[in-house]
Amino acid sequence: MELLQAFHYLLTPTPMMWLMIGVASGIFVGAIPGLGGGMLMALTVPLTFSMDSTHAVLLLMGMHVGSVSGGLISATLLKMPGTPSAMMTTFDGYPMAQKGNPGLALSLGIGASALGGLISAIFLIILAPPLATLALKFGPWEYFSMVLMALVLISSISQGTMLKGLLSAMLGITAALPGLNASDGQLRLTFGHESMTDGFNLLPVLLGIFVMSQLIKDTVEINKKATSISLKNSRLFPKLSTWKKHTVNLFRSSIVGTWIGILPGIGASISSMVSYGMAKAFSKTPEKFGTGHEEGIVASEAANNANAGGALIPLITMGIPGAPVDAILLGAMIMHRIQPGPLLFQTNGDLVWALMGGYLVANILMFLIMLFSTRLVAKIINVNRAYLVPVIFVFCVIGAYALSNRVFDVWLVLAFGVVGFFLDKAKFPLGPFVIGYVLTAFLEENLRSGLQSSDGSFLPLLTRPLSLVFVLIAVFFLILPSYTDWRRKTKAAQT
């Protein structure tokens, strides 16, 4: 009943307009290498302050769906993925386009993206309510151990070594500590500066890490170009007969993408890698992968779009962002005084069902917009980034200043931009930093509540069954990389 009411609401002009704007702008930005959905969403958050909260969430979610799909355009035509999640698409999309079939490569990617998103939307609608009910039984120790598990998972599967992932998460946690301590009302780590009383506001940090760091990187690599492939006379509407032979691959990749998306912090890039590897393992012609093979494109694109729906499940039910981009959506919801978590179905039930139904509608809109706008977007991706960088920089500064009318926030954007640039340069993943920063208050609040309820004892962390499960999973993923390295070295020594 609630879902039907949500669809009735979503099909009215205003929510549909915001969804369409979100999806279309996401496709446009996602197709331009170096930009991406995270940058677009971070820039848009300050523009949503005066909007209705549901409209704001639908707009940002539409941007996320559109950007994940838009990345396949430049991945196929330029061999430059517009978003990191489209990296695996370059392996077969670009070779297929070079062989004279850019239309087939894009139609496979567009269709797989839409179907992967729709399958994950079904899982989202089915799984979110019971998981939220289960999460209502969580106490402070369960939430604390779950966040620890999420941070370890993020760090263990991120770019670079696990140590770098953990250090990045610790830096994010450290950045969230200055300011007023909500637990005891005392100031900490302000170093006598009045501007630090409120700590580092979320928006300047997001703008710095996601946007300014990328602008610095684009400025350094401003002359980097790639050869484009023409779409003239190419068919972009996928044939039904083409999809029949990819049915198993499509459903397998969508399910893998959804379930990996549910694991906090792993992201669409890992989903597409795992699905691509599984498709190759189950394929009758694995030797064709990487040469312009249809199965590779379907596996990659179905998984990375399905991941977006899966990542919404922990966000809605437990307030844990399933991916770095979802941290921006979480931040926007908090700024609109919406607290994701198990009580969200009770406190903002209409918004939750609108969000889940909106995700399904956004994928349908993405499919239609991609079919009819890909030729236009394919021309725009050749725009020189030298024209884009100053425009985005101005919007970034305005967005930071408009938050509290403080020049301090502008300096924060620049400072965190430099931090993000050097972290990326040193192969430190930015995802753990952002998620660590966003979840610190939640982590600290539950740790303090747990210690108060147990008279300062950490034993409930191990004596409560669910908490113990989360701790064991965290320990497993802490040990796994070292064990894998040891096995590899052992095998190398034996050969």
C-alpha cells in the first residue's frame, strides 16, 4: 500500500521533474572523465537547503543513478571511464567500438545498466523493511561494532594496501573530532580558534575531498586527451534477441552487484570487477574477454548499477553509507534533519517509500534518457577540461561560503582539496576517509552509551551475540590480506 502511494506521488509533476533533472545531469557529468557523480552531488547539496526534503533526496539520488550509467559513454568511446565504476567496461566496450560497433557496445551497456538497476530496486523494496525491523533490536554495542566492521571492510577492499585504507579512515575520524563534544558539552581540538567551535562542517569537507581534489588533479593533467569514436549511423536501441543469450549473465551480475552493494563501503568498482571475473569464469569463451566481448560489457554495467540499489539498503535501514557517494546522500539527509536508520520507517515513512520507488523510476528514466541523448552527450565529452575547471571551482567556493557565510569554510574546501589530492597521489583511498568522517559522531555516541550502560566495561562488545559476529567479521577481514600475502609468498617460494 505504501509503495503504491509512493508511485502515485512520484508520478506527479514536481517529483518527476526533480528525478528527471537529477538523472539527466548525472548522465551528463558522469560521461565527462574527471568529474563524476560524487562531485556533482557535493556541489548540489548547498542548492537543496531551501527545497522540500523529499525533492532534495530524489534529486541527489537521480544524480547518483545517472552518473553511474553515464560513465559507460566515455569508457566506450574514449577508453576513459567517466566514473571509476565504469573501468571494467573499457576492457570490452572500447575494443568493440574500435571494431566498428560503438552502437552495439553502448546499447548493451545501457540495457544492462537499466536491468541491473531494476533488479536491485526489487531487492531494495523487499529487503529494506525487514532489515529495518531487525535493526530496531540493535543496542549501542551492536551499532558500534557494526561501524567498526564497516570501516575495516572499506579499508580491506579499497585501492592500495589495507594499511593505507585504515590510515585514511583514521584521518577521516580525526578530522571529525574538533569542535563541541556532544556527549559532555566541552570544546576539544579547537586550538583557541573561534571558527573551530563548530568543527569542520560536513559540506566543505565533502566539497574539498570530492571536488577540489579532482580539480587540482585535472589542472595537473589538463592536456591529457583521448581519441574519440564517432556514433554516426549507429543503432542504440538494444535488440530483444541480443538479450536472450545474456539472461543468465545479466541476472547473476545484478545479484552480485546488489549483494556487494549491501556490504558497507565496498563500492560499484568492486562489484563490476567481481561480476566481470565471474562472467569470465562461467563463460564458454573466456579467451574473448578484453577483445570486445558482449558478456564483459553486460557483466560490468549490470553490476555497477545494481550496486547503487544495494548500497541504499544499509543507508536506509542502519544509517551506514554503502559507498562513498552514499555518504554525500547521508550528509544531505542529515542537513535536512532526516536521520537514516531503523526508525526512519516510523519517523519519515513517506520519504523512505518515495526514495525506494524513486530509485526504480530513476532507472527507467535513465534508460530512456540515455537512448535519446547519448549522441549529444558523446559530443560534449570532448569539451576541453580547461573550460570546465574554473566554472566548477567558482561553484565550489560559492557553495562552501553560502553554508554559513564564513570565509573559513572556503579555506576548509581548499585545505581538504589539497589533502585529498595528496592522499590520492599516494594511493590512499578517499572512500574510507569520507565514511570515517561521516560516521565518527555515530561511532562515538554509541561507544559512550555502551560504556555508560556497562559501567565502563568493553565485555558486552564480545558477550552480545550480534556484536560478537560483527567483531569476528572485522577480525577476519583484518587478517585476510596478511594471510593472502603469506599464501602467495609460500607458493612463489615452492615454484
